[in-house]
Amino acid sequence: MTMPIDETAAGPARQSNFVRDIVIADIASGKNGGRVHTRFPPEPNGYLHLGHAKSICLNFGLAQEFNGKFNLRFDDTNPTKEEVEYVDSIIEDVHWMGGDWEDRLFYASDYFDQLYLWAVQLIQAGKAYVCDLNAEQLRETRGSLTEPGKESPYRNRSIAENLDLFERMKAGEFPDGSRTLRSKVDMASANLNMRDPVMYRILHADHHRTGSKWCIYPMYDYTHGQCDSIEGITHSICTLEFEDHRPLYDWYIQSLGIFAPQQIEFDRLNLTYTLLSKRKLLKLVQDGVVDGWDDPRMPTLSGVRRRGFTPEALRTFCSRIGVSKTNGINELGLLEHAVREDLNKRVARVMAVLRPLKVVIDNYPDEQVEMMEAVNNPEDATAGTRQVPFSKVLYIEQDDFREDPPKNYYRLSPGREVRLRYGYLVTCTSVVKNEAGEVVEVHCTYDPATRGGNTPDGRKVKSTIHWVSARHAIEAELRLYENLFLTEDPNDSSRGQDWTENINPKSLEVLQGAKLEPSLGSAKAGDKFQFERMGYFCVDRDSTPERAVFNRTLGLRDTWAKIEKNQSGKAAK
Ligand code: ATP
Ligand code: MG
């Protein structure tokens, strides 16, 4: 009964940005024969998060807009931190975001043989050498931002000796960490990345794809640029922290004389109240702070998907924030605004009572059931209507009744008449209390002339509330979420605290015994709804026919929409 959500539709209207401008200029000048070929290069050491969505939108968006190609490539150079579970989740998530790599799914490990041959080529050219310094010695001789590094005593080994040692490194003769292959660039370079960086390290570890074939593994910096080159990537788009690595990538490409992709750096996504670091997200999972990588509080794509966010909303958000050359921070509220906007247009509105209070309509026939017509989505004329059963005993929200109503409270209270949405007008006549003095049941009378909530005599009621028929209700568990972090910057340490101390201990509230209208009985995992007046909800994957479980995606209050409205209002004046 929800509107089907098209998860693969093309992204929102293109927005101009400096990366796109470069691509347009390159096409105009005929560079690379006018070809556009981008890629998304995740390391399979965790699940994708919202920051990756920005990168996918940018890379795939450019390929799509300019009839280019888009590759998915796993940069899997670190066997100790990488797992097949991550590969599988990343494939699913890139697809979900709408990224289409056709038949071009690659792995850096596909190129290990080629990378090895290129390393031999660099040794033969006198541009790489085997170094016997250990990790600590490497660090000590690297120098600093203000001091040049020291040349390794092994820097001037003969080519023949280097070839022999590298071959034996590959053959497994040496223990982990005892030697490295280093490029011979410049130990006095102002750029630390150029100070004879390591190309290969010895690591006797099995790889998720190459098994035990290798006991030497290429470093990311030696791998990434050449992989792009092999795949003919024209625009190698990455985040700003790689700017200082670009001269090294170019050095390898030039030294090998192979196709040169153009690297362009853009700003990483940062969001308020949100951590986007795989290392820290992994810690949240390992420490059991959340229930796995796809916990709906996680900023992972699998987490926000389970929470009920849509790829369309993520693409709209990414388009709105654009890309730039300086890192900044975006408001979580802006993302939530895009999600609400999308769900508001597309998902059905239904009635559900989160915290039920029983209402008995004394003058309604005991066994009577009437089917009331309810509008599925006033924002979408094609969404139609449905039938909702009305009967003598109903549930309403506890919050929609007050025995002693404060000023400006217009919902149900003794003697007051309210409209039950799509139902009837009812007037509260009495209450039943338990021993503790709490109201456990509200008695009302209804006006049969007000079927559908209409008032033929034109009389006004100030409040319309939602309800669910008790004998038809589906009982559900509802999971309500708040931000996972209490501080706008989760890394805030201004009070001397560690980032883990900024975790919100109340980020999850579980409500049992919520009452849903019966049309929700056929809802399947992932289906999305607006519970009238209560927020956006979606069916969790834990939901079973015996036990319905819903996640609250977001509440209805959209502070960002207000800000936008005020600003456009001001601009109009
Ligand atoms: P993390 O810091 O979360 O571990 P990463 O950069 O190590 O992320 P990769 O798997 O290497 O993760 O990232 C794949 C691609 O996604 C890279 O091109 C990277 O630049 C990009 N990316 C990662 N994080 C962000 C982000 N926050 N905003 C935009 N792009 C990102
Ligand atoms: Mg990385």
C-alpha cells in the first residue's frame, strides 16, 4: 500500500561545481578523445557511509551526465583489515545509491602481478631499492616538516642486489617487517610523501582474493594511481587529504611511462552530530554501542537504509551541498530535510497510536464496524484511498487526552468535542481510573451525523486526532531514534572528554504495544509510511508476521524547512 519507491531513478538536477567544470573543459579541448571515465575506489575495510555517498554521486553522476563510464574498484591492498563481508555490503550499497558499473567491477588485487612487474621495472631504472630499515628506523629517518629526511644506508645498493633481494622478499625468505621496497625519490623533498616512500612491505597474510599467493603487498600509494591508469580513468576524483599524494602518483606514472589520469581533489563530507570514520564506526560495532553496521543510528548506507532514508533523498542532499576545495561541515538537519521532503511526497499516510489510551464510545452499537474512507497521501492524487475500520472501542494517543487541560490545549478532555480523523466527532463524557489514579479508559459519545469527520451544521472543533480500532489493531514494537552523539562535533574534546563520552545514552527508545491500523498487516521489510502526526516509519528487517517491528525514520518537525521558508520570505521582501 505504500507508493513503490524507485530506487534507481536518475539523480536530481545537475548542479554546477568545479569538478564538473574541469570535466566540461576537458571534453571541449578533446583531452583523452573527449572520454569521461570515473570510478569509486573503496577499501573493503568497513561499510560505506554518507561520505561515500557523496563520492558515489559525484563520480557516477559525472559519468552518467557525460555519457562516460564508471568503475567500481576495491582498493584491497591491506589483507589484515579487509573482509569479504565488506566487499558484499559495498556492492549492495553502491547499487542502492544508483551507481552502475555495468561489467566493470575490479580489484586492485587483480593487478598485483602487473604492479610487481612495474616494481621490477623501477628497480631496473634505478628508481627503487630494497631497504633493511625496520618500521621504527624508517620513521626516525623520515625527517619532519621542518627537517629533511636522512638517506637510507641501503639507498645505493646495486640494481642486481635489489633485484635479487626483491625476488627473495616475494619468495617468502624474510620475516614480516624486516625489509621494504622503497622508491628512490628525494629525502629532502618538502613533501614528506616524496621521501623515498615504501612501495612494498612483507606481510605473510592471506588475502581475501589472492589467498596465500603473495607475502609482499603493495602500499596504497604505489597502487592507487597505477590502477586508475590501467583502467583508463580520465578523472581520478578523491578527497582533499590526497592532494599531497598527487606528486607521488604522478612520479610513478611518469617513471613508468603509462597513461596519466588527472587527479582532482574535493572536500570530504562532514555532518553535525555524525561520525564519518570507518575506524570509529568499527569501534562502535565492536563495543556493542550499536547493533551492527546497519543499526539504524549508524551513518552507514546500510544503517540509513534500514532507518528508512531513500537513495533519492541522499542524491538530492549531495546535489544541494555540492563540492568544494575546502573542508567544511554540513548540518544533519539539511539531510533530514531532504529525507522528509522525499517521504512526504511519496509514502502513504496511515494511522498508528504509539502510546495507546482506550476510548469507549458508549452510544455506538456494540458489534458494529464501519469502513471509513481515508486518503492515502494528500500530496499525491494518484495514491488513492483506503478503508479503515471504525468500531466502539478505539485507541488514541495518551497525549491526546488531558483530564485537566492546560490553557491552549484543544485535544480531548472531559466535556470537549474533537474530530476523529476520517471517523466521527466525539465528546468525552467520563473517565475510568486505576488504583494509582491514572486514567486508563475514556468514555465518549459520538454524533452519528458527523460520519467521515464532517460537520453538516458547520460547527467547528479545534482539534483532529488519529485513532485505531481496538479489535482490528495490529500490535507493534516501535524503535525511536535520536542522534547517536550529543555534541554537534562528535570529536569534541573541549571538556577533556574522549569521543566515546559524547555518545548519546538515550539514542534508542523501544516502545512495545503500539497499535497500528490493520492495513499495515501486509507491510514488508523496508516499506515506508507516514504515521499521521507522529513521524515517518518503516518496517524493520526484524519484523515477522507474529511481531511487527517499525523504525521511526524521523519525526515530522522539520526545522530546516522553517529556516528555508524564513530565508526565502526575507529574500522576497
Ligand atoms: P574513512 O576515513 O571513513 O575510513 P576512507 O577515505 O578511508 O574513509 P575509502 O574506502 O578509502 O575510505 O574511500 C573510498 C572513496 O570515498 C575515496 O575516494 C574517498 O576519498 C571517498 N570518501 C571517503 N570518505 C569520504 C567523505 N567523508 N566524503 C566524501 N568522500 C569520501
Ligand atoms: Mg582510505
